[in-house]
Amino acid sequence: MSTAKKPLMVFVAGDGSGAGKSSVALGILACLLKNGFKPEELAYIKPATQCEDIQLVSKWCEANGIAHN
């Protein structure tokens, strides 16, 4: 029997652009780091949107060694 843990996935949703989804995701990632998770244990995936600009969360993840897409 495998002792590997299943990954926990959190989906942050909102009713439109500017609802605060990225801010909530950033807050969750920051809290997880502060509470002892290692950057390599975390990841951030931004769903496909019309916005192609690099997002603040992706920049923050890059600076903190968290995988992001």
C-alpha cells in the first residue's frame, strides 16, 4: 500500500474580472509558506483567460520559488 498523500487542490472562483481571485490565491500561498510549507510543495495555475499579461501572483511565485503556470 502506498503512503503517498493525495495533493490538495483549491479552486478560487469569482463572478468576473477584478473580483479578487488572484489576491485570495496570493494570500493562501503566502499563509502556506508562513506556516511551514516548502515552495516545492506548492504550485499556482492560473486558468486560461483573455488577459495575457504576466500576473502579480506569477511574479510573486517566481520570486518565492513556487511552480506556476
